[in-house]
Amino acid sequence: MDKPSFRERVLVAREQAIVEAANRLLAEKGFDLMTVDEVAAQVGIAKASLYKHFSSKESLAAAAMVRLMDRALAFVAEREALDPAPAPLDQLKAVARWSMEVQMAGEMPSLPAQNSSLRAELTGRADYLDRLFELSDRIGAWVEAAQAAGALNPQLPPEVVLYTVYARACDPVLAVLRQAGSASSEQIIDWVLASCFDGLAAR
Amino acid sequence: MDKPSFRERVLVAREQAIVEAANRLLAEKGFDLMTVDEVAAQVGIAKASLYKHFSSKESLAAAAMVRLMDRALAFVAEREALDPAPAPLDQLKAVARWSMEVQMAGEMPSLPAQNSSLRAELTGRADYLDRLFELSDRIGAWVEAAQAAGALNPQLPPEVVLYTVYARACDPVLAVLRQAGSASSEQIIDWVLASCFDGLAAR
DNA sequence: GTCTATAGAAAGATAGAC
DNA sequence: GTCTATCTTTCTATAGAC
């Protein structure tokens, strides 16, 4: 590992700025409505310069997803390092809460599941898939542990629990409640978290 | 009310065919990726002819939403007419199940919440808003009744319950589980319904 | 690598004949 | 009202100078 030169560090910093701008715009407008012009404008460079760093709009979105996975993996690692270790069910609640906080902060990129060119890019990128699989492994371990401890609804298979936790990241209820305007972001997240883990029905 | 002429009935039937095609394509690809050309092609008419019926892509999507609201109101009316009347909580479960069935059947139009021209069209159309408010009133009445009966999680305000039920219509967990391929649509819906009302945590 | 300028393609919307 | 043909705009992507 050579020490990176000044030039290289500037380059990396610029790429980070591009990805962060893309991430914000993906959260705000979604993939289809985000334009590469806007991203370049936010970074303060020309569109042609952006295309020297990322070969397509899809690869730019994929880079934003890789960054999101890295943030998620870092959060999970933090939680795994806690001593004493929290109960697995609490770990699941924590990661669900974290993803909702990211969404509420306007930092959760929203990609249409239907867009095939985007799907092709994501499923063809090992850096993204590796992170996604590792994240699923780690959260999946919490699911199994919680199930073994009898803390999870025994009706539900592990994948259902995993995907339901993932889905909090794009839960539209957050935005609707915020637009209604009668509660704080924290209160809204508490409500959605309670409905997710405790259910709508009385206990 | 004059009896509609043959010509008029043909016209109405054609508009229905257009809206149904748009509805399917909205479900399949979403608003941004659906093209007016495709809709026209599916109906078997020229794009210019479609624009004689609907003044814009947005108004076409709005017509699909009005149709969806009518279907939902019809379902709710059916459930209200049952004798003996089901428990309010079961009514809520029934409408959540219905909306998931519509999604699984590929008939749930998916509109991006972020698109402002589309939002402007929807919030400017009394025919859509009237139906949405009426639907919310009726389902809201079930929520209140269920709450009064002590059947709902007392932590949650009524709007949270209402929006959480609505959100099942676009729950991405359904599509992910179906793509995983290991369960029937009916089984998947049962799981998601259980996680929604009973929660992920054990009782 | 960054810029300006532009090519190329897609899609919403319309003109005008019938 | 329906068609073919076209306009217009928007956006992705690239060419070519520096």
C-alpha cells in the first residue's frame, strides 16, 4: 500500500462528493426523476466531468447503494460490539430504527424495483452484492438468535422477518405522518417501530 | 337521465379499456417508466386518439386511481353489508388483505409520491379526493370502533393504524417474497398480514 | 480531468388529413 | 374520433479543445 498522493486524495474526495450528492437527490426525487445534470450542478462540476468518474447514471446510483450498505454494515458492527450484548430482538429493533432515521434525514436513496437497467447494474456488481449478502447474514443471525430465544412471532419464517425489517427503510408511512405535521420525527419512528414489532392489534 | 346511445356506450367502453390498460402498466412499471405509447398500443389505438380522451399522462394516471378508489369503496360496502357484522378488527384485516391481493394480481397502480406534477393533478381533482376522503372515513370508522372495543394496540393513534393499513397496498415485502419463489401468494399474504397485525415479536 | 458544445434517443404532446 | 407524421422538450451520453 503506497501512501496516496495529494492528487489521488483530491480525486477520492471528489468522488465522495459526487456520490453524496447523488445519494441526497436519490432520496429526494428517486432514480427516475433525478438527473445527472442536477448531481453535477450540486457538486459544482460539469456533467462531462462526472462521466469521467461514473460511466452511467445507473453506476452512480449503484455507488450510492454501496455507500448505504457500508453505513449499514458500520452500524451493525457497532451494535455487535456492544458489551453487554443486547438481546437479538433489540438488535433488530435498533437496525429498523436506524434505517428509519436515515430515511427521515433525507439520506435513504429510493430506487424503483421495476427498473430493469438499474436492476441489471446492481445484480452485476460484486461490490454491492457482497455487502448486501454480508448485511443479510449479520441481520439474519440476529433473526435466528431471536427466534431461538422465543422472542419472535413463531408464525413467521426468518425471511419474512428479515425483509420486513429491511422494508422499514422505505416505509411510506413515515413521510405521510410527517406531512400530516402533528408529530415529531422521533415520535413517528416510535409509532412505526411499535406497529412493526408489536402489531396493530392489542396484546 | 337519457338512455345512452350506442355511440356513447362505445365511447365509455373505450375509455374503460384505456384506463384498465394504464392501470396494468402502472402496476407493472410504475408511472415514470410507463409510456403513453405503450398504453395506446395495448388498447390498439393511436397515441393521438388516446389524447382525445385524456389530456395528459397525469390525468390518465389519476383516472386509474379513481378506478382503484371505486373498487376499494365497493369492497368496503360489501364488508359493511355483511350480516352479522364482523368485528371491526376483522374488517381492517379484510381490507388490508384485499389490497394485497390486488397488488399480487398486478392491478395496484404504483405512483411515485415524489412526482410533483402528478401530485398536483391528484390534489386538484375533486373526483379523486372525494373518493379518497370517503374511503378514509369508512375505514377510519372501523379503526375507531376497534379501538373502542380494545382490539387495537393502545400505543398507536388512529391515523397510524389507518396509514399502516393503506401501506399494505404497496408493501414491497410481497414482491420480494414472491420472487424468492418458495411460497404461494396466499401464504405470503397470510404472513404479511400476521406481521402487520400481530407484530414481528412473540406474544 | 475539466470544460463547452452537441449528438442521439426517448417520450409527451399536437397538427392536420380523413 | 381516429389516424400518420411531426414538433418539442428533456435527458443521457460523448466529442474535442485545453
